[in-house]
Amino acid sequence: MIKPRVDKLLDRADSHYAAVLVAAKRARQLNSYYRALGEGSYEEFTPPMVDTPSGNYLTIALEEFAAGKIRYQYRA
């Protein structure tokens, strides 16, 4: 079972494609944050914005998106 549910994600995005792109980009940012944290450098990377028991970066990104912590807009 996928958590958060897809219908909660689609409330925040206008298509499945947009939700996937936003979550993938945020998961890469979380990966960079934890890598920099392990190396002892604190750069411009944003830490996780939700409390979750999961250690999977994509799951954390999806939960942030479902909670409304992440917004996106299309470039013109």
C-alpha cells in the first residue's frame, strides 16, 4: 500500500506526472542534505519538513507534498 494515498497527492498536483516530478526533485534534495550532513558540511540543503518514521527519501518527499509543505509552478 502506498502512503500517502495517490488521491491526496492529486489534490495538490494537476497530474500524476507533476506529482512524480516534484517528489523526485525533493527526494534528490533530501539525499544531498543527508550526504552533506554526513560529511559535516551544512550547505543550502533543506532538512525534512515533516516528522516521519520512514528513512526513504522518496517517501519523505511524498509525505511533504501531501502535507502541503512543497509547492510548485510551471515555468513559462
